[in-house]
Amino acid sequence: MEKKGLASIIVLNWNGIGFTKQCLYSIKNNTLHKPVEVIVVDNGSDKSNVRALGTLKKNGLINRLILNRENKGFAFANNQGFDVAKGEYLFMLNNDTLVTKGWLLNAVKLMQSSEKMVAVGCRLVDLMPYREKNFAIMPDRAVKTTCGAAMLISKKALKRIGKLDAAHFSPIYGEETDWCYRARSKGYKIMETDKSIVVHLGSQDTKKGRGKEAAFELLNTHRLKAMLFNLSIPQFLGHMPGLGLIFVRAVRSGMLFPLLRSYWSNARNSAKILEERRKRNAKLL
């Protein structure tokens, strides 16, 4: 039998009230797990967004609203949500998503299946494949990392592992990858489930804030940094096929130079990366 427990759903907004409103209504209409609280952190949006969020709070779609004067970035704002969350389970959910029936209930059930389970990633599906039912359903699976766009975390685990690293992964990308590596280094498990489906409308905040090339460069800079911070040499070598595939795709898509810049960014910061790596290894001893 499922054990009930309060789940805190954390949604960030940055001048994306149209997406945020759709997301919040989908939470209201499709969340079978009870009880829940919805926390929205606004990252310095304009006055019209703030007013609209206030109205959504009055209408009961938001339980806790945090208003930042400026864009604090993904990790910092989610950490703000973690700090005020009352739930046993914490769910990071992008505002450019629509949740489907049973999305949270199924993720919580998987979380409860093992004491070693600290994070569950939901299946992210684009809108058209979801409407056309044009995607395969895979069995639940253990993964090395999962996507922070739709990610359930145990609050107990957050206390043991720590929050997202806003100091090294600002304003966005790599923070959840780094967190997953830190969790696995302590012997915990991370899984993904297709029983919990979230429709992803497509990185809207990132597209507004930076160009395609800059976003690709930052993504790869932070993804590689997370690996360099946390992985042993054998573990890193195990990722070489995936890194090679990224390189080939970058060449084919005209993104080779942004990818090379991401390599150079980490190379020129190698001393700081090694220092942080030593700190993390010392904590594991």
C-alpha cells in the first residue's frame, strides 16, 4: 500500500506566465497524489507576471509564492523552494511543462520502493508525440543522472547530499547532473519511470534568455564540469562514447565551435576544478 506524504512541487517563473499558468492548472487537474503544496519562485519577472502570479495564488493554485528582485538562476531559486518546502518529497518541475494523470503518484511510489532511492526522473515527452501516442513505454530503469525539468527528490536525501550547487552551476544547466553524481557517490540510487509522463513544451526560459549557440555552449560547459568535479578516471572514461556522440552531433549541426569553447572554458579553469574535486573527495573519506 502506498504511504502518503506531503509532496512539495517547485515551479520557477521568469516572464513566462502563460506557460506557468498552464502548468499550474495541469497540476491541479492531474495530480492524484495527496497532499501537495505548490511553491512558485519568480526570478525577477516584470510587474504583469507578478500580478498574475498573485491572482493565481489567490485562486488557490499556488500555496507559497517567493518573489526575487532579479533572476537568481535555476539552482538558487530551486534551493529557495527547498528551504520553505514542508513536504517529505520535493518535485522540481519546469514551468514549460504539462503534467499528465498519475504523474506524481507513480513517481512517489517508485521513490518508496527502496530506502536507497533518492531521486526519480519522469518521462519527458514533446507535445506532438504525446498527442499522437507516438513514443515507446520503457520499464523503470536505474540511471546515472536524470533531468531537473521533472525530478522528484527525497527531502531526507537532500539533507544528506546537500542542495543544488548554485555557486558553480549558475545561471542554469548541470546542477541536477552534479547533484545526481554526488548522490551516487554516497551509494544512493536514481531511477527514471515512464509511468510518470510530463509533456515538455521546450526550454522556453533558456530560449528567451540566450541564443542557441550560447545555450549549447553553457550546457556542455556545465555538464563537463559536473563530470570533472565528481567522476573517477574510470567513470569518466566510461562516458567517452557519449561525449564522442555529442561531438559528432555538434559537427553535423554546426555547433562545433560552441562545443570547443565549452572544452576550453573548463581547461582554463582546471585549477579551480581540481580544488573543488579535492574538497568533494575529502568529504567522502
